[in-house]
Amino acid sequence: MTDLILSPVISDGMVIQRDSSFPIRSKKKITVNFLGKTYEAQSQKDKWLITLDPVSAGGPFEMEITSEGSSFKIQDIYAGDLWLCAGQSNMEMQMSRLRDDFGEEWELSNFPLIRQFKVPQESDFSSPREDYTGGAWLSPAKENLHEFAATPWFFARNLYEKHKIPIGLIITPWGGTPIESWMSEDALSDYPQKIAEGKQYADLKKCEEITGKNTIAINEWETNLKHEDTGIAKQWEKPETDISEWKDITLPGNFYASSKNDPELNKFTGVVWLCKEFEVSAKFAGKNAKVWLGTIVDSDKVYINGTEIGNTGYRYPPRKYVPKELIKAGKNRIVIRVVCNSGDGGITADKPFRVFTDDESIELSGTWKYKIGAKAKERPQEFFYQRLPMGNYNAMIAPILKYPLKGVIWYQGESNEAAPYEYKKLFISMINDWRKKSANASLPFLFVQLPIFGALSDNNEEHRWAILREAQADSLSLPSTGMAAALEFGEWNDIHPINKKDVAYRLFLAAEKTVFGENNTSPGPMIVKYEIRNKKLEIILNNCGEGLIQSEAFVSVIGDEGQFRLPVTINGKDCIIIDVSTVKNPQKVLYAWADNPRGRQLFNSDGLPVIPFRINLKGEKNV
């Protein structure tokens, strides 16, 4: 197959889109025998092309490919629905991260007919690629489920359970990437500066030089930090280390604030050593224990009684370590060596912070001891090519758009926080361009509206995630689009919330409505119309099902004398009313409008939330 230079997509275990002509390209003339038919390749520029006739859902099938007297077989082929899964880290997050919360997924007696093809994470700034450099199809089993992307997995599970159609998942997301990186040059035609920014990295030699210098600078920083770290030299991780002169700090929390504003920890970069002693019973010591420390900014090594139990190299993954019989009856010592890269070090609050067994838990929150091991300048920034315009589209999206797809699921937006008002135009341009490139003007495009993130807040018109959510909702103006409202599935202190199962279910609802024509209330109630009557704002909503339900719902009304928080009253199946009589000249109304808005408990009868909204009342007459 390598000699024939077939796409890695055309390989054992593949899923082809049912009921669609399916292309097979090669650089040699080939003959394909498939389902009783023989296909001869036709010349197409510098390649050869075979187009398989449409196939109904089913399998497993076998395909024989012959060229120049030699042949081989591709096996375990299914015809089903092929979904492109794209975006950034919340689409990329693997099931391994979810095992403690959704362990039942590993206990399935029969795994569904779902296949995953993970596209190599590469960028190309020269031109769209014809094909991928690697990749293979993966069939789910207990031994490999941890490798599946979580949101696509749950989405596919819902689809398969409903329709019993084999599902193929093309996994392309890449953490930390802005939407521009997933857009073609054509899609960015209104943004010449973005095109120029990407094209300057088409020079591979230049990229190698940048990567080399960046790697050297980071390695030097890390090497110097280890060399200068007194804690390493004096082995502070050892249980005999005298910590009586170490300072107190209350954890979890930001190091500066938790140390009662120790000036040495203000915007600190370098190494902080943390230490705490705890006692356990003989019964506890005899059990398999776990150490959960939430997330730590930025990297860490953790020791129990002088022995390392785990380490993590960057801030986002949850720290879940296993001490492996290191905990003993009586006094124990945990030591954490934390490297702070850029002045905001700490241990994330409101996360599990404990040592525990199945029967008993010891909280680690409270007073710890700390000592600075080394100070340093800010760590050199890593250079991420994948965050530049066009590169990911060229290498990871363009090749798959040559194949028929059932649709696209998309979870992205966090990395466009810096310029939220650009997002709507970019998003719509990208959707239209992908459709054009795939020769399918109605290619279904389903996306996740961003969840909550950050500290709980009153409505604030300037909050960027709220603006991004509005841009996403506005993109529903395009045909064949659907949205999964995920607001309440976020975590205020984690940009990577764990609950991907419910997010995926809402993507499934969007698919049922947009792709399969089911009449449901996805994505949730949205404004149809509004008017002011007798100093009361009356708002009519769609997608209400059997009616609206609230436990606590408020809006903010902005008038001449400021912003006022006012309660929402349900008035019938699809109507809410806000009394604005106390507001002089009401001009704007905000609902669930903040990065993490309070007072947003307003749902339809199916449990779907009212979509955040912003109403401009200027010119609205009081009738």
C-alpha cells in the first residue's frame, strides 16, 4: 500500500460514507475489486482515480487492490456515516482524561461499530496537501478506549444506538488553536494580514531555524533552573529535610495570595517547594491509595516519603498520581516541586486536593510549608506553528474534504478570546469555505457553544466569552447548521471541563434535528420577537417544548442611570416578562451574558437552556 501511495485513510478498518460515490486515489494505475464489481483507475493529472459506486450501510467488506501483477486486500471495511471532528483541545480531549468519571464506558459488553482515524498533527503553510502523512483506523475495545476523543466518542455512541449505522470519526483537533489556523487562504481573503502571517512560514528552512533556537532557549532555561535549584542540590524531597524554618502557605490557591502576599512570590518565576505532613491509620496504609492535586501552574514533581510518584509538564492536566504502597501507617510527607513559568504560579482552587482510598479520604487543603528553590527570568515562550493562519487547514482539513462526509462537529473558540468580535465573520467564512471545498453546499455543520469559564459574575457586556457565544449562535443563520448549548457543562476553574458526555448528547440532538429531520427543541429557546408593553418587556421564544422552567433567572437592564438586575417571570408556554418600570430609558437587556454568568437557571421542558441573549432596545416604543 505504501508503494502504491494510497491514502492512509484507505486502510483496514475504514468507514466509507454510505450512499455516496467514494474516491480512491493512487500514484500507480490500480484495479479494485469490491462487492462483486471491478473498477479500473482512470488517469487524473499526475494521479489515478477510482470512484466506487454508492454502498448502503453495512459490512464488514473486503477490497482487493491490484497493480502491476501484485495485489493486497483491505479488510474490515464498513459503509456508514463519516464525521469530521475538528476544533481545539476540548474536541481533542481523550477518554483517558474521563476514566474516573465515566468508567462505565470501559465495561461495555459489546462495543459499537465506531471507528476512529486520528489525523497526524501537522501544519503546512505552502499549500493545501493532497493527503495525510500517516494515521490508522482504530476499533474500540477496553484496551484502547482511552485513545478515543471523548466528545466524538459519546456523539457517535448516541448516533449508533439510535440508528445502528456504523460511524467513522476523522479526528483533527489540536489544542490551543485559533479558528484562523483551520481556514484556507480563500476563506481568509478578507484578511490579507493573516494570510501574510501564515505564508511567511512556508519556508521550511526558516521554520527549522526558529524551532531550533526556541528549543535551545527553553532547554537552557530548564537546565539552568535545575542547576540553580537549592532544593535539588539539598534533596528537599527527602523526609528527613528540616522544614521548621519554611514559611506557611494556605493551599490550594495562587501562591502570592495564599502566602499572605509574600513579596517574593509576587509575579514569581522559578521553583517553589511545597511540603505537608499527614497521618494515616494502618487500615488506610494497607489499601491502594491515590493522590489527586487538581491542576498546578505550571509543572510539578510530586514525592511521597522521598520517592517520586508522578510529574506533569504543563498546567492543564489534572494531577492524579498513585503512590504504590509508599504510604505507611503514621506520619507521611508529601512534597511538591512546582516550576512557575511566567508569574502566576499556584494550585487551582475548588479541585480535588486529597489522598484517598476507596473507603477513606484525607484532605490536603490547609496550611502547607513552602520554600523557594530558585528564582529565574520568565521562561521563553514556545513557538506554536499550529496557531498560525492556514497551516492546519492545509495539512489536516484539505485532504479529508476530498471524501464525502455525513457532517462536521466543531468545538473551538477559546483561543479567539482576544478578538471576539472577529469571530462571527471568520466562523461563517470557514463553514462556507469547507462546504465549497467539499463540493457539498449543504454539508451539515454542528458546533458547541462555549460553556462557562472564570469567576461567577453578574452580566457584563464586555465579557469576551459572552461575545463569542453570540457569534456562534448568530452562525445558525446558515442553513444545515446546529448548535449544542453547553453553558452549564463548564467548570469555572478549568478551561477543559470533564463532562463531555452531555455536550456530545446535545451535539447528537443537533444532528437529529439538522441531519435526520427529527422535530426536537435543540439548541434550546431562542428569541423570536420582543416588545415593551406598559413598561414590561415581553419576549417570545421558540424551542420551548411543553414550556419554560426556572429556578433562578435574572436579566440585566441597562438604562440612563446604570445597570439593574431584574427578575424574569414566565408568562405562558413560550413567553418571559421583565418589569422595566424602575429603569429610566431602558436601552439594552442582557441574559446569561458573562464568561460565567449568575442567575441563568431558565430551561425548556427538555432541559435545554435558554440561549444567552443581548437585546438592543434603542428605538423600541413602549406600547
